[in-house]
Amino acid sequence: MILANNENTKIEESKLLYSVFPVLARVEVDRCSAVKSEFNQAVFNFLFFLSLLLACLTGGASISFASPKAHELLQRKGFVWKTAVTVHLRIHSEPGTLAEARIDELKQWQEKAYARNLQLLNLSTYSSLTDIFIVGSRERMKQLIGVETNGRAFPKTKVVIFVFSETIKAAGSHELMHVMAGNAWKGRPTFWLSEGFACYADDMWHGYRLHDLSKYLLQKKSLASLKELIENFGNYSDMVTYPQSGSFVKYLYEQYGVDKVKTLWKSGSAKALKRMTGKDISTIEQEWHGRLMEADATKVAYELPRNR
């Protein structure tokens, strides 16, 4: 998962604003009920960013939506790190964890992931060094960055963080692809394309090939429509949208090539997809579904998400 400017980020910003300065919360209510003039907007923005600055200076809040730098994480209170260096990566693990015990394997896995991503991005070289922080649980992840999740990528600071334990093994290409693509291809892709490309980098989701799992979801009538996937990605369960978008991006990549996917990366809108393929959404969806029918879903046993 990549941290980006989206509705969830806005919600987190509002929560932080209200928790740090309750007075500003009242200002926001008044602002929403008043005429939204440019002057009022400018005043609110100034007060909001002032609150963030003061929160940072006083240590009054954990700003989970910021992009942490590697040196900041290395100095985070309550954490001790052991660092292993490969040709392209710096891998930091905590002493006494499964990651430390299997660090040699992780170094190999992540270098293979790096090579896989380099190939998908159609790059001969990628000069930036990426810092990978590996924690032993989702709880430790929350203590480190303020968010309980399996993995998180920060392209701006070239930092990847993921959980590696007996039950959760988030190592691989996914989070690393967010960082590499975010720096090599630039642009601001939509969530379905960003997460889809990262899922395609692993070509697996919960132990199943993307096309196999998507065929299973199609047969169970659990896939979102392609239009919904593109326009309302966040309205559906990650257990559907992630493998679905990964399968669709894989189809686009293999059918139309890396250059067109790279062009689509700049936007990811339905209009951009139509320009790229020369076809309307329904036609593209039918052709992708046709490709899925060639996959093998007979061995898939996947817990379907409950409807939201």
C-alpha cells in the first residue's frame, strides 16, 4: 500500500487537527457553515499547517501521513535496528525477530524483487538506494509509523516498511514497486493502477496467481465492474480490488505493452484507458474476462469478503 493524498489522508488530517487544537475544530465547523471564500480558505490552511508544525515541535501527535526518512526511523524511540546491505538495498531488521534470523533469505528475495521490478519498469538501471524496514508484527508497524498495516511504501523518501512474521510475510516486490515506479515513472497514478501494478509485480495474492484468483471472483460474481474499480476503488474490499486490479494491469501490460501502461500511469482515468486501447470500458472488460476464462481457478479456496 502506498501513502498518497486521498480521502483517507484528509480524514487523518482532520482527526489530527481536532486532537491537537480543539479550538481549530470549531473554526472548521464555522468555516463549513459560512461562505467558502478564498480568504477563509487561506486562513484555514494557514491555521491547519501551523497546528501541524506545533504538533511536531511539541511531540503532541504521531503524524502517520507524513513520509518518514530513513534516518528518522533508525532513531525512533523504542526501536533498535540491525542493518544488512545489498547491492541496491539497505535492509533493517529488529534483533530477535524472524527477519533477523532469516536475513540472508530476505536479502536474496528482495534483490530478486528489485530485478523483477526493474524488468517490469523497462529500466536498465535504477540509481536510487531504497531503505527497507522489517518489523515483526502489525502492532510494531503501528508503533513505528502510527498505522497498523502489513506494508507501507513512501516513494518520496525511498522507504519501504513491511511485516515479516510466522503468519504475515509481506516481503517481495509489492511495496518496493511503489517506491521504484514512483521515482522512475513519476506522475500521480490513481489507486487502481498504482496498487494493480504493485500486485502485478508479485503476480500473487494470498498464495494465488492473479488471473486464477480473479477468475474465481468472477465466477462468484464478486468482482467490481471495471468502471467501479477505476472510479470508486476505495468503496470495495481490498480483498477484491487488489487482486482484481493486479490481474487487470497484468492483462493490459501483456496485451498492450509497457510503453502504453507507462502513458496510462500519468492518469489512470477511464478516458485515458479508452485513449490507450482505442476501446470503450465494456469492450475492454469483456476481453479481460475472456482472458480470465483461460486461467485455472479449480484450486482456489478464497474467503469472499462481506458486502460493505
